[in-house]
Amino acid sequence: MTPELTVGELAARSGVAVSTLHFYESKGLIMSRRTRGNQRRYERSVLRRVAVIRVAQELGLSLAEIAAALATLPDNRTPNHLDWIKLSARWRDDLDRRIAQLKKLRDGLSDCIGCGCLSLVTCPLRNPGDRLGKQGPGPRRLLPKH
């Protein structure tokens, strides 16, 4: 097994298009070195970075959030287990909040959400006369409390 991958090999193994890998590199999310023939070569450890980027994007994290987290990893060596633990700790509170919000959406979408539409049978019970509208705009029963 080679310690370095071509961009095509990285694309094939990660499931990410070559153009996306070039984009990630242009944003500083991943790095390559250039051969004498000016071809990109990626350390095998870049596969983990790409996997983390893909999953984080799927979960709704912005590229800026992902870049900030990845910037905490060492760039002079392959990140180790402790480095990845530190990175995940940075995201823990935000991910827990997102998980709670997704559960709230999943469990509450078929009921009154406090949006003011008053169109469901439960709305007059849960939000009589749109009293939740006094708390502000939007779906008051689904928005996180600040």
C-alpha cells in the first residue's frame, strides 16, 4: 500500500469528486505536495480529513466551521488519536444542540409548532389565539430558547 495517493486515487477511495478535492485544497481543508512533474500527491491520512469534511457537511456544519476545527490539527505531522479527540470536543456542544433540535423537529412536526397558522386541530390547545406570537416570529415551539 502506497503512503501517498494521487488525486484520482483519493477521489476513488473517498467517494469525492476530483473537482471537490481541488476545492477543498483551495480552501485549505486538505493539503498535497507536488511531484517534480507538478502532479498532486496526498498523504494517506488525508482520507480521514476528507471523511470528516463529508460527514460534517452532511450534518450541516459550514465549511468555515469545518476549516476552523481542522486548523487545530497539526500540519507538521499526521494527526493522532489525541488530536482527533480535541477536535471532536470542539464540536460536541454544537452537535448535541443540533441533535436535540433535530429530535424536536422530528417529534414535533406533526403537532402545533407555534408558527401562528392555527390550522391544526391541536393549535387552539397549544397556541390559543396565537399567544406564542408574542414571544417573537417563527415556529416558537421548535426554535431553541435563548
